[in-house]
Amino acid sequence: MKNRDLYLEQLMKFRDKPLIKVITGLRRCGKSTLLSLFEQHLIESGVARDTIIRMNFESFEFDDVNTYRDLHAYINDKITNSSGRYYILLDEVQQVDSWEKAVNAFLVDANVDIYITGSNAYLLSSELSTLLSGRYVEIKMQPLSFKEFLDFTQMDHDLNLQGAFNQYLKYGGLPNIVELRDNPDTIGPFLEGIYNTVMMKDVIERNGVRDAALFESILKFIAVNVGCIVSTKKISDYLTSSGRKTTSDTIDNYLKMLANAYIIYKANRYDLKGKMFLKTLEKYYIVDMGIRNQLTGLRDTDYGHVLENIVYLELLRRGYQVAIGKIGNLEVDFVATKTDEKIYYQVSASILDEKTRDRELRSLKAISDNYPKYILTMDQTIFKDYGGIKIKNLIDFLLE
């Protein structure tokens, strides 16, 4: 098993805290492996194997555990020492009907530390949030970062850093991709299978979507237009021109479903002068480049927006809240904030052209505060500073 240290360290940080650890993320992004890594960590730290209760509800072994009562009975039977601490690891727990009732009961009645995974945000539905109010922490897992991708591939000797990055952009970061790279013809069907499963199980079936074709058209529009300003009207006009009539409410609902399934992410616009979030003209990014390329075909016309998508996801991994900055008529690609930190980023494939460089610098120069400002680019240049605005190679940024 390859390590996913970023997420494992988060689990270790919350170990034995009176909170349910909820690991969410896209199917096949590595949640089950993370639980196995954590189980291994527990054993290596001295926890007895018989005090770890691990259940994977995609396994036939637990096919008879269908309701919260079944779940409660199974776990209760394993807790043989009422004074000892038990670690409960539940994988794809949303397969169990009303599972949250059993989880809540053990949290209240037993000496347990609980970890659960699921493929979508319905784990954190309003019902669960009400029942477990303030007693859970969500760990949002993503496909591999570029740094993890290099670790998983162990940097093939015949592949330089740029070549590895090109593969990452083409195939994406789902962990199984690494094992399929020797047979590239298998990657497309694998990604297609993941996409179809997520769409059917996590979105269409769960939400009772009536028009699957319309739903897929909306997702493909988002995939083609990552990093572009999008509105429900813009999507509606596109669909109408393609002969499909729909309403803004339907589009809005479908976008929320896709976000809840962790297929797309919405970045709101923030007015840097008015210091307020704007309610319109947001941007969307997609969870994995491989899935995006499967939806759209490889397009070399939007390289800058693809790089923007990669940077957006990386900032999320690093724990930032990310918005699109607006300052007058100018735009800043990303405003990344934490509790006591703020950084501004522009992303550009290249700024060697003077007009492009001036355009990217203009937005950052318009910001009057003294927080760090960066342009991330694929260029390798000796010029690293323009009046306090730092120029950084994008791959170097991803490897920090």
C-alpha cells in the first residue's frame, strides 16, 4: 500500500477525540486504502487486533447487514470487553439503511472511536448533521496530487518531470490509473466505468433524476468550460441551442447534485473592494483530469484553464478556502485564505509574451493590501519578481 500521508496525518490528529471521523470523496479516490493504512497505524501503535472492528459494505461478507439494527447487533457482538476501547472502521457505510442511528448509539453508549467512509455528501445530510451536531469532523479526500502521483509511479526512469506532469494531466490522479499506465488502452474504459458508477449510483438513482441525458449534457458543459465564468442562463442558452429546453431551477438543482457527489466544485466570486461574496457568475472545476478528458476528449485549446483546475484542487488539499477575486473590472484567479493567512494567485501557461505578462500583473497590482501575490506559470525563467509579485513555476509549486 502506498501512503497517503496528508490524510493519514489528519486521522492520526483526531484519533481518540470524541468525534466521528467522516472520510468523504469520489469513488475510487483511495478511501478504503486510507482506512487500511490507519488500521495498520493502530496495530503498529500497540492496539490489539481484536479491538479493531473493520467492515466494508461493498464486500459480500457483510451482504446481510442491511439496516441499522443489523449493524448495531454485529458490532455489539464484537465488543466483548465493556471497559476497553474499540476502534470501529466502516467503509461505504451509506449502503446500510439509517446507519447513522447505530453510529450515534455507539458514540453515546460505548467506549469507541469511529471512522466512516462514503462516496458522497449524503453522508453529511441534514438528518445526520442534526443527529450528530458538532460531533463529527469531515476529512475530504481527493484523487492523487501531482506530488503523490510521482510517489506512486516512483518517477519512471524514462520519464522526466514534464513527461510525468503531462501524464498526470492526461490520465488524472485516481490511484488505480498508476497500475494501468503500461496498458493505456485500459485507462479509458476504467475511467468510463468510474464515471458511470458515480453518475448512476451516487447521483441519478439517489436523486431520482428523470432526464439522465440532460444531466449528462450539463456535466459535459461544465467539463468543457472548467475555469470559465458560468451561469445557469449560459448553460440554458447552450442547451436550448442544442435543441434541449430546460429551466434555470433544473440546472441549478443538477449542479448541486454534482457538487454533492464531489464530481464538480464551485468557486464563488469575491469582491475584494466591497469585501463580499457575489451571488452570480461563479466558476466550476472538475475533480479529476482523467474523468474530464474522458467526458470531453483531449483538447489543447484550454491548457490554461486545465492548469487552473489543477491549482484550484491543490489549494483545497492544502486546507485553503478558495474564491475567485474581483477588483473593479479585473479578476484574480484565486484568493486562498486560512484563519490567519491570505494569498493571491494568477495562473498562466506562459507569461513570456509581454502583453500576457502585463495582463496577469495588472490584476495583482490593483490589490492594495500586502498579502503575498504569485503568478504560477509553466515557464522556467530567471525573472522571479515583478515589484513584489513573485513568479513561480507551477510544477515547483505542486511539489512544495
